[in-house]
Amino acid sequence: MEKKGSITGLLLLQGALALFLVLVVLVLFWLYPNQTTQAGDWLSSKMEEENLWAMPQAETVPTLTAPLNELVVTSAFGEREGEEHQGIDLDAQEGEPVYAALDGTVTTAASSDSYGNWIELTHTDGLSTRYAHCFVLAVKEGDTVSAGDLIALAGDTGDADGVHLHFELLEDGQPVDPSAALGVS
């Protein structure tokens, strides 16, 4: 019984203290209206200068599902032999499953001299991914896929020096280094 009384007393004391603090703030606003307005204006201007009102923006590139079971980068994004390498090369075995990195739609499932058998998936937010040098394509143009769906088997078709998956990430049509989104370096 004593314990219940002491908890009730503590709650009443906290409520009284909160009411007292609210009254102090109201009195200060009443006594010093210009100073509190100036302080509020100053704080607002500082927050605008530092852009503190803005909500933090998420990165535009989401985390990607691994396109292969094991990710070993054999050639990084960027400068390579005097040319721009617009994706990353991932070590693969002939016939190894290749998976969609994000939900999307197959916009290209074709063959070319450089990419060999390749796929382009279009995703939301202006993103697209490309998978090149595939041995076999398991999807066709217009198919809808989910992240992790089998889309191809790895190979060495086109202008490839050995079996690997050439993987590209594009944002609004511009190549972006996919390493961080895949958690590889």
C-alpha cells in the first residue's frame, strides 16, 4: 500500500513540475515577446542556412540482389586499359545461374558482337541493369521478373576473355558503379 502511495505522489509531483515549466515559458513569451520572436527567427534562419529543415534523402540506388551466387570482382568499374569500363566483371563458371538484381521488365534480350548474349532490365526510379556474355538467356523481351529470378546462365559469348558476367547499373541511362549496391569492392 505504501508503494502505491509513493508512485501516485511521484506522478503528481511530475505533473506539477511540467505545469510549472509550461507557465514559466508562457510568462517569458508574455514578458519578452520581441526577444523570443527574434530568437525563433534567428533559429529558423540558421536552420535554413544549414538546410536542417530538409528531410534526409535516401540514396537513389537501392541494395541489389546478387546476380551470381558468389561475387568476385575480376575487373572494376571505371578506367581500364585507356577506356571506360561501364560495369564490373564478376567471376563465373560456364552455365552458372544469373539472377535479376531488382524487380523489373526485360527491355532487351539479344545478342551482339561485344556483349554477346545479353539482357537489359528496366526498374523503377530510372534504373536499369545489364547482364552480358551469357551462355543462355532464360527470359525474353517483355517478361516481368522479380529480384532473384533466374534470367540467364553465365558464359563467354561476345568480346569476352573467359567466362564471366559483365554487370552494369545505369541511372537515367548513365553508368553507375554497382559495387557499393552489391556490397563488393
